Amino acid sequence: MLGAAFDFPTSGSRGPRSVLVGGLLVLVSALLLNVPLSFVDPEAPLRPQAIYLGVATLSVVPVVLLRGYHLRVFRQVTTHAEPEAPGFGGLVGLVGDGLRAVVVAVAYALPVAVFGGLAAAGQFTGELGLTPAVESVLRNVAGVSLVLALFSVLAAAYLLPAALANLAYHGRLGAAFHLRRLVSGTLTEDYVVGWVGALLLQTVAFPVAFALRVLVVGFFLQFIVAVAVRYVWAHAAADGLGLEPTVAPAPEPTEDSTADRPDEPVPAIRPVDPVPAIRPVDPVPAVRPVAPEPAIHRVAPEPAIRPVQPATDGTGAAEADADRADSGDSERSADEDADVDADEETDEEESPPETTIDEWSFGEDRA
């Protein structure tokens, strides 16, 4: 895990830039704190001393930014299956994270301040002119407070990484004070091993970084060591508290992907075959006009039957009847010839109904 911890600060696309910015913030914080305090002289006038102290307080600004970045490291490690170093982007969010981290750290340090103050006050009981009994009681209280202060220091140092990890994972300030959950999680083997490993890392690496400050590179090394320590703490807290990653790792590329094989040439794109020309459609042959159908000849109407004129005498009536019979026969034969000619010219057209020639009735010869 230690190798991964030192690789984490420079991992991802934002890692190198974050190391550069973080090292500069460590350098600025050290300059703002140490340089003005070097000019403080208790015997000098108060006004210049106040200016120096005011400038020294400006070192809190880079400290808040660095604490905000450390909280982002906790969030990145606890919520991502494959974490990468976060960036310093989003100044408002970075300041907010830094202030929350400072509030949690101050809250866990309050018992240390209270018990430490009582232990310090017990050292001045002899100067108050108290009775021996009261002075003895106060000295006993101071001794107990000193023990509690030391215990508070150890408890705060041991619980604070888990509290910051829980805060970063859930995003709520109250999550840093779930003491029952934090205590049960920090008593696991995973957390104990991780916390001890981070302690050894700080013990070995921080003195080297402070020694290299004279070469300026020590400020950047100090930032790298601080981030590596938070990486180990976050992993230990995630294992002890059971914090499951909420961001799945990116899917692995397939073997067919050409992006993962830069040595292989990218296959050339084959040109698309040209679309064949559309052959013109043969023209539709002209429709030949249909020969007009021959006109249907009308059948000549049958001659009206003339009434028979009564003969004046028997001989005349017989001759008249014979003449009418002859003329009727000739007219019927002429009509039949006209019908035959009309049937041949119409080429199987619908033939007119045959004309039925009623039998001619002739009047009986009158005697």
C-alpha cells in the first residue's frame, strides 16, 4: 500500500499540477508564518508587532486550502474504486471543504485544550496562597487532567482520520461525530494496520522533507508525503467503516480496440464503390389506334301492307290478287338479299334479329 500511496499524488491528469500548486501553498504558508514572527520583539513598540502578527495570521488561508484538498483526497479514495489525485479547481468548494475539515479538527482537539489547561493551571497553585488541603486537591486534579489530556491527544489522533473519511464519504458535517460508528470501525484490524502504517510513514518521510526545505524541493515533498498519508488513512477508514465505492471503475477496453494498440497501423478506409448508373427505361410503345368498328346498317323497314281494294268484278279481283302476290314476293327477296350483305360486312358483329315475315293472308276470292 505504501507504494500506491506515493504514486497517488501524481496519478491522473491532474496529479502533477496538484503537486505543483500544493507545494507552492506549503511554501507560502511557511513564509507568511515564519518570516513575520522572526521580526517580533517583545521590547519593541506594540504597533509594528501587531503588523507582524497580522501578516502571520494570513498563513491560515493556504492552510485552509490545503485542508480542503486533503478532504478531497479522502472523498476520492473512499468513493472511487480506482481513485486518482483530485485537483484544486472550484475555489469556493475547496474553501468550504477546508473550513469543514478545520471545524472537525478543532472539535476533536477541544478535550485536549480543556484537560491541558487544567493540567497547566495546577502548576501555579503554590503562588495563589491557598491552604495546603486545597492546594493538594488542585494538584491532584492537575495530574488527572494531564493524563486525560494525553489520552485525548491519542484519541483525537486515532479517531480524526476516520471522522474525516466519514465526513468526506457522506458529505454531512454530522457524519464526523457518529462516535459509536467511528469507535466500532476504528477497532477493526484493517484500520489499526493502516493507522500504524501512516504513522510510520510520517515518522520517516516528514523529517526528510523538512530537511530538504533549504533546497525548496522539500516543500513539494512535504505536500506529497501529506497526501500519501491521507491516502493510507482513507483506505484504512473505508475498510474499517465498510464504506463501499460509489463510482465504479471505467470499463476495460476490448482487445479489438485500436486505441490500446498504438504500434499497429490503423487500417485504411476502403473507398465506397460507386453507385452504378441507372439505365434508362425503354420507352413504352405507342398504342396503336383501334380500327373503328363499321357502322351497323339499319334494316330497311318492311313495306306497309296495303289494304286490298275490293275488285269490281270477279276477274279483276283475281288479277289484282295475283299482281300483289308477285310484287310481295319480289320485295321479300330484295329485303333478304340486303340482310345477307349487311351480315357479311359487320364481321361477326351482333346480327340484327331476323325479320320474320308473316304470312301474307290474302282475302278469299269473292265469288
